[in-house]
Amino acid sequence: MSDYRFFAACLRFVARRTDAATPEMAAMMADLSALAEAVEAEGALVVAAARRKGAARALAGVAGVLQQHILPEAAAHGDAAALGRVRWMIDAAMAGVADITVHAETVADAPFRRALPPPP
């Protein structure tokens, strides 16, 4: 397992726990699962060209969940290491959203790949 296993586990958790009642939601949760595989195996965000916009939306949702629900819990418990890890995941997810979105708008029909910053 990589140093990114906690982030990969978080992506998988959200993918499993989100109600994928519509085909679009199911596709985005599959995107999160694929992102988790790439994060763990390569330490990078990897997205197929056709799935860039959906993957960016799914990753934004993960950042939102982390920011709204997990970050306050980590702060309340005063665990500096956990707080740093959660903040890193939020920052990495939001940077990924921005990079994937720009790539989707500026690069025609090519997969996206971007290495993650070193984890805390």
C-alpha cells in the first residue's frame, strides 16, 4: 500500500456510502473508485478523457463531505495529525477538481493524470 492509502480509503468510503440511484451518480461513484485505485497504485489522480467532468464533480463532493463533516470532528478532538491529514485531503481534492476541470476544457479527448503532493 502507498502513503496515499488513507486518501484512497476515503474515496472508496464515499463511493460506497453514496446513494447511486441515478445512472449519473453511479458513474460518478465508479469514478471515485477508479480514482482510489490510481491514488493507491500510483500516487496520482488518473481519469479517462470521457469521465473528466463527472470525476471532477465527484471529487468536489468528497472535498465537501470532508470539509463539512470530518474536519470539524478532527478539530474537536484536537488531534493535530488527523487535522493535518484531513486538511491535506481537502486541499488535494480541490486542487484535483481545478486541474481536471481545466484539463477537460483545454485538452481535447485525452486522459488526465496528475501526481498528488506528498502526504503529511
